[in-house]
Amino acid sequence: MKYDFNNCTELLKLCKKYNLPISQIAVKREMELFNKTKPQVRDKMKQIRDAMWDAIQKGIKSTEKSKYGITGGDAKKIYEGTKNMGNLLHSKVAVRAMAYAIATNEQNARMGRIVAFPTAGGAGIIPGVLFSTWEHMKSSKRRMLRALFTASAIGVAILEKGGTISAARGGCQAEVGVGAAMAAAGVTEMRGGTPEQCINAAALALKNCLGLACDPLGGLVEVPCVKRNAIYVNVAIGASDLSLLGIESYVPMDEVADAMMNIADNMWQGIRETALGGLAITPTGIKIREKMGLKPLPKKFHLKTCKDCNKCRL
Ligand code: SF4
């Protein structure tokens, strides 16, 4: 295959060889791989784009809570906050991106329709960052599509390199971390960045998500997931800004992807989507388990506090 790539280094080589942006390599790869025409490939991505926008629009209007009442209504609150920025420190683009990310994840928690891009738990970052920037730039729909193709190419490169988007395998760095990397690359291309700058933005984002635990309360993709998507929107935006300002990741993207897998291999099972560690076993997490009628947490997984240990002299 002419346009196939197994990592970001090969992706970049293809961009240079054919003098094309990442988005166009992604389109050509898809055409080649699935024997599709360009309009067919673009139409599929348009469906994805429209479904993302639909989830955002529903999410920013709804105050409905999720089944156990632990998330819901925050997207509306944040979105309304963008109408009067008052003394907020962030830019309007970033605050609106957080509202859109939460809107998507709240819809997911309500069993609404979302696009799992790259996964359901990390579904808010890419639409949040891209749609908010797109509105800010008053950009064309075509540019939005290109950004989505660029984001998808980064996800493909990570997977082809032997990476993962599974939290059960690699914790939240594999869901929210990869989502942030994909968003960083996509938004960088949307802003006119070169392929190098897009991949560098992805590296800056993923590098700073390494080791992120997956520890959802009660195993529900709600806490910390919904707000975590909002927070990591800022990682993607920051990485894109840094990259466009000429700040380079000292560790290249493919090595960052390998580092993620090294951490995944050494990650304790309790923080790999089992809800047996981290935030999931805090007293608040235990209350959610009880509310859901789940089996009590095995004793060996109980949270140890300073009082239980008392070995240190601090
Ligand atoms: S904490 Fe776990 S379930 Fe929640 S977004 Fe992260 S990886 Fe997904």
C-alpha cells in the first residue's frame, strides 16, 4: 500500500514524499485500505462530524442527570459561563471547548448517542477542542473535516505502533491521553500547522498524560471521566499552542507511544478499568458502589490512609 504507515515517523515521511498534509494521507490510506472513493471516505467522516455536533448541542442544553445522579448539567452551566467570561482566566475557546467536551461525555453518561473517538470515555476532547476552535476561527466545514482526519491518523499511528486505546490495558492515558494527542494534532492542522508541528503537538500532549490512572467510581464512565475530558482539553490546546510557538518535544512521538506501553505493562491492575483502586475506592467511591448495589469491595483493596500505616515520621 502506498499510503500505509505504522507509526508517526512513517506518517511524516509520507507527508514529505507526497507533499501532503496529514489529513490527506489519512484520506488516501482509507481509500486504499477499504477500496473507497474520496467522496465515500469524506461522507463517512461528515456523518461522524455531524453526530459529534449533535451530541454537543443536546449536551449543552440538558440538565438531566445520569442514572445514579452523579453527573449531568455541568455542560450547560459552563456554556452559559462563556456568554459572560467575567473574571475567568482561560480564553473563551478553551472554556467553550470544556463545555463541549463535558456535553459529549454527559450525553454518554445519559446513554445518548456519541462518537467514541477514540473511545466513549475519552470522547469529549476531540469534538470539544475542534468545534470550539472551528467556531473561533470561523473556519470552513472542510477544514473541520481535515482536522478530524488528522486526529484519526494519529490514533492509527499509535495503534499501528503497538499502542492501545484500551483503559483495561493501559489505564486512562490510553483513552484520555490518546484523545488529547489526537485533538492536539487535529487542531494544529486546523490552525495551519505543518505535519511536523501536528505530530509534535501530539507528542507534547501524550507525554503529559502518561501514567494516568483509570479509576472510575462504581465502574461508571462518569467520575472522574466527564470532567477529566474537560481538563484534558486544555492539555491539547496548550500542546498545540506550544508546538506552533516552536517548542519541540524532546522525546519524539513514537518513543512517547512506546513509553505509554511501558507504563501500561507495569500498571497495577486496580487502576486499569477495574474500579478497584484510586478514586474508585475512596469513601465517596464506596458510597457509589453501595448505591449501585455492587458487591462490597474486597478488604485487600480498601484504601489505606496515613492512620492505617503510621510508619512514616512526618
Ligand atoms: S477514568 Fe477510565 S473509564 Fe474514565 S475516561 Fe479514563 S479510561 Fe475511561
